[in-house]
Amino acid sequence: MEETTNVRCAPRLRQRRTSRDTTATSEDGANGESKAQARNRKGAVARMKASFERRRDAAKERMARMRDRFGTMKQKAGAKISQGLKNIRERRASARERKREKQRTKGTEEEEKKLVEFKAMIESKGLDVPPEMCTADDRDATLMRFLRARKLNLEKAYEMLSNTVTWRKEQGVNDILSNPLPVDVVNSIRAHMPAGYCGYSYRSQPIYVQHLGELDTEALERLGVTDEQYLHYHMQEMEYANRCLLAKASEEQGKVVETFLNILDVEGISLSKMTSTFLRIFKAQMKIDQDNYPETNGGVFIVNAGWVMSTVMAAVGPFIDPKTRAKINVITGDGKKCAEKLRAMKLFDNAVIPRLGIMGEPRQIPTPSMIKMDEEIQARALGHKRDEARRLSLDAGTGEEDEEEKAGDVEDVDDIDEEDEDEEVDLSELSPEVSVALADTDAILEDLKGVEKSPSRGGPAETQGCACAIM
């Protein structure tokens, strides 16, 4: 039974084995084809990769060339745009300058007409304008400043000028440069209220720097410096600028320079420093400048200004006169940034900026300008003393000579009396004027004799008067 089963199953086993062998052979063939395809595929991928790299490198080269070309085009376009903008700015600036020149010419004609009327008014009212207040010895330019300050209103300009002349007489401003303060007072003011002139702008304007953040009015009070002494020192600074610095600048420019620049360094300033003394002195100083030195402010630059100062200026700006507001420039940032902004403005030589003392560098106190001012004041004071001594000596000599002349006059009258008492003159032969004079001679001689005999009429002065009557 078992053998019959094995015989029957043999063909099926062989068939299965054959099918397995056939399947294995077909699988081996299939595997062989896939390997070839894989090799071909790898070659294709390598070729594609190489092609991609070549295309990528070519694209990079094209992009580099395009960037170079675009960069060149951009530079050229930027240069053309910059040149175009520059031309536009120049054309606009030229147009504004022509407009200002036209307005200036028109204004100058009107101002010249007003100046003639103003001078006639001054002459008719007998106002004596001292030469010490005239910038660069130019009286017309000084009068024009007062006219501009009052917008060419003759009455208001005359009132302002008259008040200034009176103020100068009362405060002794005309001779203030020959009236120096004590050295210790000057040193105290400079130590606790540092300020002074340091150089010129490109327009030959003197530059005045004031470090408001370092003002210490309490220290000045402790040192015994009064408000009057500080204002005296400030007036000396203003007169020195007007008579010396502006005169020198005017001589160099060949025209009258009558303005100067103000730089206010507010670094370190705080509300605690704004004491009543500080505000009182600051207001008095501003009043002196506005009332008596009009139209001398060529610009104000507030440097080292923080957000507080910017906010304050933005708040009070609308209440300031537009003409004055246009002269105020608030420069924010630290000292170096302020210095860079000032350089960009091209107001003055870069060598001047380190001398401004706004970048925290050590300052030279006194500055060279302060030293020159001290020398000028001392020289004028010495010259004033010499002139005064010479005048006193001349007055003393004149008094002695007058006494001698008086005595000589009396002797001459006596001689005339002795020589001519018996001489008769025919008055009909003389002119009426001479006849009257000779007819009165006897009465005059009698008066002289009475003066000599009467001490109550006391004499030398009356003797001189009578002698002059004879002459």
C-alpha cells in the first residue's frame, strides 16, 4: 500500500521540483537583468549629476557676471541719481538764494530809506550815540541793528536806542573795559560759570561757548561774588566781543561782521541746579543782551541735549518768535555725536571743535581768548590811568597859567589907565561899534579899580571876567 502511494506521488514531486528549478532559473535571470539596469541607472545618475553640476557652475558664473554687471549698473545709476539730486538741490538752493537776494535788495532799499529817516530823527532829538557802542566804528550798521530789532518802526527803534544810551551811561559801559574786576572775583566766576570765546566760524563770527551744566551759583554766593559783579563781567565780555573781536573780523572780511555764534553745553544740567539765583542771573543776562545788543545773535546751538531738553524746546517752540526760533538748533546725543553733527554742518574749522569743550575733554581755563581779553582790559585800564593823570596835571598847569594871565591882565589895564588917562580921542572919526567900545572903557576901568579895592567882590574870577570884557 505504501509503495503504491509512493509511485503515485513521484510524478507530482518531480513536477514540483521542475517548477522550482524553473522558478529559480527565471529569478536568476531576472536578478541579472536588474543588476545591469542598476549599473546603467548609476551611470545615468552620475551623468545627470555631472550635468547638473556643470549647469549649476554655469548658472553661478552667469549669476556672478549678472551681479557684477548689476553692481556696475547700480553704481552708475546711483552716481547718476546722486548727481541728479545734487543738481536739484543746487538749483533749489540757487533759486532760494536768488529769492533771498531779491528780498534782500528790496529790504535793503526800504532799510536804507528808514535809516535816513532814523538818523534825521536822532539828530532832531539831539541823542548822542557814543562811538563805543558802534560795531567796527560803523554807526550806520549799529543803527540798522536797532531798526531791524523793531522791524523798522522808527518810534520803537528810537526808544530802544535811547534806553541803551541811558543804560550805558548809568552802568558805565563805555569805560567798562578800562574798569577791571578784582582777580579773585574773575577767577571765581570762571571756575564756577565756565564760558568764553574760542575761535571764529567760517563767516568770521566769534564763537561763544557756555557750559550751563557746570554753573554753580551757590559756590559763587559762598565766595562772595555778587550779581552785579557777574553782570559786570558779562558786560565786559560783550563789549570785548563788540569792540575787539567783531572789529578784527570786520577788518579781515572787508565788511561789517556784527553777529556771533552761541554754543550752550547743557550736559549735566538738572532741575536741582536751576535755583532762584541761577534763574535771576540768567534772566538778567538775557535782558542785557536782548535790550542793548540787538541782532547780534548769529545762531544758538544747544549741544549734549537729552530728551528733556528736546521736549522742552518742542513745547515752548511755538511761543518763540519764528525769526528767533529759526536760529535755535538742538543737537542731541553725547559729546562725540554732537561734534560729528557740528562737523557735518560745516560751520567752522574742525580744529575749533576740540576747543569747544563739549566732548568731556579737559578744558583750558582761562582760554587763549580769555587771556587776550584780560590783557586788553589791563592795557586799557593802564592807558585810562595815564590819561587821567595827564589830564589832572594839565588842569593843574592850566590853573597856574590862568592865575598868571589874570595878574597880567590887571597890570595891562593899569598901564592902559596910566598911559591914556590924559589922551583924548575924537570919537567922530571912528566907526559906531568902536566908538561905543571906547566910550565904555572908562566905566570898565572904574569897575576894575573897584574890584581891586573891594575884597568882598573877591576876585580872580571876576577880574578875569572883566579883563575878557576889555579884550
